[in-house]
Amino acid sequence: MLSAADNNLLTTTGPGTAMGALFRRFWLPALLSRELPEPDGPPKKLRLLGEDLLAFRDTNGRVGLVDPRCPHRGANLYYGRNEEGGLRCAFHGWKFDVGGRCLQATTFPQDEKYPDLLPKLGLHAYPVEEAGGIIWAYLGPPDLRPPLPRLELLELASDHRFASKKLQECNWAQACDGALDTAHFSFLHMSVGEDMQSAATMSQSEAAASGDSNRLRWMRDDGMPRFSFVEHPAGVVMGAARHADGEDLYWRISQFLFPNHALVPSTFPGETYHSQIFVPIDDDSCWIYCTSWNPARPIGPAERARYEAGHSIYANVDADYIPIRRRANDYLLDRDEQKRRSFTGIKGVSEQDQAIQDSQGFIADRTREHLGPTDAGVVRFRRLMLDAAKALAAGHEPAAAQAAEAFCVRGGGAVAHRDVPLADVMRSRFGDPAGLISKNGNPHV
């Protein structure tokens, strides 16, 4: 369990908080690129780390992320006109570019009487970069701006990757807890009944693979995986080993990358990799950015359609990325389905995760927990984040923020003899004990 003070530290990310300061040292997803689909299109409201912001794409396709309040009279620029290289306030016509610079202050004479006026009238704006179908924002000190992390997703052509998101109505940390708690797959996502088919996180093509039924059986039969860890500059490898057949172990290997990335542990060679990024909206809600990529082949139309419909790590969401099954309707839980076929009675792996994580409250009270051996990954994640936030508060910057190359890692599944340690399993499966991909690519795709 955590103390009340540490639980508060872990879960509060607004301006002026220690964890918020840590998040602000890293690039964070702000929007999907497709949420700003066209130049001079409608601006988009968003809230990030407790701050209300406004995003827009200008005439040249550049994205701005700015304070939504016009510095003239405080009107919200959401109601403004996005035109000719800038966002114009609907109240009195002041105009601003993607960097927040004031281009026109129409209520002042544009003459020598006010030679230094415009530079003083700008909006606060945050740097953005667009990569991997995601608009990334950096909200930290300008002089500490890091390079964009070299995630494998960002290294691949657009037809090899996919990204979406969903709203989660709870604190970011318990959603991330749930993703790193790989022990729960032996229960939460299993089916009941004679066929024991699972709603696994694999695509239909992967489910047809010869080893899939074995993986499900191993997870069903061993609900107490043993954890091992390999730390690296961007985070930590979390290996969960279950009994397989004979003297082998089935390893499900996830990655936690600072400050909020979780790589899914299910992928075998040739299959599609997945990750989730947990982005605080405020302390009671977060966006979960879900990403998929396949270095060996393009992700085809049928696979993309399944993701859009709510398959694998993706939820079935509406046009605003709000899950169809959510708090307000008890996730459309079907008690007859729960009795006869599904362990939860809730459709969808993502929705099953969401229901359980939301059920802990908007902010889970970790002072009441009783943690055991299968919670080792959750404990390691919390400790890394708390230590980093406390170190930053003491004046020590997080080294991971500047270690862009260290983020190009993989997680996934493997089978190995019970005497082989995790680091050697990683070398065999990925060619590196931390799962690091070389610039020439990893042959173990």
C-alpha cells in the first residue's frame, strides 16, 4: 500500500504539483492528428494536466497549442475564425499565429505611436510536434525541451501503424496500474463455459496462429505469474513468467516507459505490437492513447476496421472518443453473459479494463490495498514515478526525458526453459536485454 501523502503525490498532476512537473518534462500526446483534419478548420478545445488549451491547424498545416483566452478582453478564441495563417478573435478581431504571436491588434492604431505593441500582446503557446498520427505537446521549461522520444511507432511508415484514443473516467495512475498488472489476464479477460475461449487482445489473424490456444491455456491455468525486471534509461522491462508445458515458462513481457507509456506484453514475432499512453486531463480523468504497429507488414484495412470498431486494446467509442460502454451505463454489463460465457459480462477487453479501473473510484485509495507477489510490476511502476517526482522536486532533472534513443524498445511474448533468466530471454527474443531496437532494425520482429 501507499501512504496518503504518496498516493496524493502519484495522482495529482495539475500546475504546481510535483508529479505535474515531472510530466511536463516529457512530450505528451495532446490530440490525434485526425482531430485537426484540415488547414483553417475548426479549432479544438482540450484539457491537459489541468490546463484548458486550444489547438488549431493553420493555413500551412502547422498546429498551434495556445491559451484559449484573448489577451484583449478574455474572450474564448474557440469562437474565433481560423483564417489566413492565424486565429482571429470573434470579439474585436485580434489575430494570433500558431506560436501565440499577435499578428494584429485591431483596437490599436497600427502606426509609429505603438512601435513595440504586438510583441507584448501574444498568447501563451506550447511547442508541438506531429508524428505517428499524434500531435505531441511539451508543457515544460523551454530551456529543458527534450527531443521527441524515438518510439518505434514513430519510426515506421503510416501504413504500418494505427492510433486512436478513449476517454477514461478515473485518475491516470490507476489506469496505468491496470495496464502493467499483467496477472489480471488470467481472470478479467477469460471466458467461462466449456470452450473457455478468451476475449484476448490479439487480432483475428493472430488468434488463428498455432500457438494461440496454448497461450490462453497457460494464462488460464497459472494465475500467479512470477515477475522479473530489467531497468534501462527510459524505464523498466517487466517480465511475468507462467508455467507452460514441460520445463518451459511462458513469458509476457511488458515495458513501462517514463512517464506514462505501457507496451503490451502479448506480441509474438510477426504479430502486431501495441502500446497505451495515459495522459491526465485532470486528476479525475485521462485520455488513453492506443497505438499499434507492425514492422514486418502493413496494417491492412480489415485490421484497421476491427480496431476502429473496438477490438484488441481499442474500445468501441463514439465520434468524440467516448466509450459506448462506460460509467454512466455500467458498461452495459450483461449478468446472463457473465454467468454463462464471460468472466465479467462486459464486452470488450478495453471496456473490461476500464470498468475495473473505474470501479476503484475516480482516485483509488491505495492506503487500503493489500498487495502480493503478482503486484510486483505495479509496485515497481509506482516507485519509479514517486522517486522521479521527489528527485525533481529536489532539483534533479529526470534523465529519461533526454534519453530519446532509449525509448525505441519492444515488449512481447516468449517461451523459454525455466532456468533462463529474463535478460537472456530478452536477448533471445529481441536481441537486447532491454528490448532495444538498433537503428538497423531488430531481426526478431
